Amino acid sequence: MATKNPQEQVSAMVQSETTDGSVSAEVPQADPLDIIDLPSGKPLNDSAATALSKSRAVKWVVIAGPVGAGKTTLLATLYELFQSGPINGCRFAGSNTLPAFEEICHLSRMESGNMNPETGRTLYKEGNPSYLHLRLNLDIAAGKFTDLLFTDVSGEMFEDIRDSEKSSKDLVFLRRANYFLLLLDGKKCMRPDQRHKVVQDGKTILQACFDGEMLSKECVVKVVWSKFDYFRNAGDTQEHKKFRQETDARFSAAFSSKTKDLRFGCLASRPTEFDLEFGHGVNDLLAEWVGLGAQSDAMSLAPQIRGKREIELFARRMQE
Ligand SMILES: Nc1nc2c(ncn2[C@@H]2O[C@H](COP(=O)(O)OP(=O)(O)OP(=O)(O)O)[C@@H](O)[C@H]2O)c(=O)[nH]1
Ligand SMILES: [Mg+2]
């Protein structure tokens, strides 16, 4: 007998419930999350993530930034923090991608044999990204849960963003983001000759996302200085503060009209250079993700294509 895919299994279960009129005590109440749960626990592909978003309200969080900015480390740290207990009163309540979380944490753990905590480079894959899933219990007594879906894509995908043909195809998943987090690499900002490029690359990523109408106006956009321990280790001088303030102001001037909600912050997911707490800033991010309005259904990824720029013309050709 052919094996049903997760979505078919969900609808088969729903059908058997409705034709009976009621669900008898012997028929187990199917939780779609259990059915969608892939035995491999690998990152969810686009259709599995979409099936999950159809079965329950989810919040889509895109973590963006150039290669090495700290995207995967942020996810690994979030998962590790939940190992020691609740964060901001939220409890870990499961994941459809548990082994995938374990995998991204492995290199940073003692048993990997690494002397220094590390995160492996995320491999660049063409096409849609994969997603990591977290289910959180917000209130045990009230039985209140929330589900977060995170992208973990290689920075290469964002570095190619100026290539309009490629980005129209590869970055279509951005259209359903509720939250877009852009990381600016604090380590690279320690070198005055590299700072300008860090800021420029970040602006290019956001500009291309808005120009291609890949981010909705409702999407919260947050720009953070990652690896903030490098700033602190260098004394976080007036000059550093001025540089960050000026950069934040430049981002505000360029993008505040394009999104309803533009935020700024600092992050040190895994500080090694200064005595900051592990996961500095992660609590605040989690609070913002939990506080987002969830989507009760998968949003249409079909682009609203207007305009005559090559990126729009290409997207229109792809749709036809
Ligand atoms: N000191 C310090 N290092 C960090 C921090 N966050 C990440 N790193 C290090 O930065 C390096 C790159 O981090 P990744 O999380 O792999 O970066 P990424 O953005 O996922 O990179 P790609 O997957 O290649 O796009 C790793 O060596 C991390 O250990 C931090 O807060 N402080
Ligand atoms: Mg990565």
C-alpha cells in the first residue's frame, strides 16, 4: 500500500472523523502535529511546514544575514537555553525537528571534541529553505501554546540577493514572514575598514527584499548587532556607540516607511570575548516572537506582481 504523505494522512483522519458524525472513544483524537511529525526529525521542507501551518497557527520567523553573521548560532542557543528551563515563563513543549536542533548544537558541545564552541556552516541549497520548529507552552494552567517556524538558510542565499532572477525564485518564502531578523556581524565591525561593508551588505539585503515586494508591510523587521561581545570587549567606546546610532538612523531613514514596525537591538548568542551571559539578547527576541500575531493558515506565496523592474518581470514569468 502506498504510504500517504503527512498532509494526506491529516485529511484522511479528518474525513474518518466527519463521516462518523462524532469521534468515538476508541478512535484516538488525532493531533495533526503528531501526524506531521516526521520520524527523521529533519528540518521541515516547504510542504511539511505549510501543512503544519494549516493545522495550527504558526509564527514564521526568518533569520537573515550574510555568511557567518550568527544565524544558526542564535537557533542553537535558543534551543540550549530551553534545556535549562523556561525562558520568560515559556516552556519547551516539543519540536517536529528535534534531531535537527541537536545537530546544529552538536559542534558547540563538549562531546563533539571541539575545544572552542563552534557552529557548522549552513550548506547552501537552491530552492525553498528548510524550517526548524519549536512548540512552546505559554501557560500550563490555561493550556496555551504557540508554534514558531524558523528558517535556517545559508548566508549565501542573502549574499546573492542582488541577482534578481535568483532571488525571485529562492526568496519567495519571505512573503509569509511575520518577523524578519537581520543580523549585522559585530565581529566584523571591529575593523574600521570592514564596517562600511557590513552596513552596506545589510542595507542591500533589506532593500532587495522590499524592492522585490518580498516582505509584507505587516512583517516586523528587526536589525541587530550580533556578536555584541566584540563591542563590549573593545570597550564599547563612544565611537562604537556613535557608529551604531548612525547606522540605526540610516536604516530608519531608508526603511521605516516600508514596514509598520522597524526595531533595533543587540545580540550575543554565544559570547566568547567578554563576560556576557550566554544568549545575551535571546530572551528579548523570544518575547517579541511569542508576542507576534500568529497566522492561522498558510499565507499564499503567490507574489503580488506589479512594476517593470527585472525582478518583477521575472517573478511574473515564473508565475505564468
Ligand atoms: N564571539 C561570538 N561568536 C559568535 C556569536 N554568535 C556566533 N558566533 C560565531 O560566529 C561563527 C559563525 O556563526 P554561524 O551561526 O555559523 O553563522 P551563520 O550566519 O549561520 O553562517 P552561515 O550558515 O554560513 O550563513 C561561529 O564560529 C560562531 O561560533 C556570538 O554571539 N559571539
Ligand atoms: Mg548557518
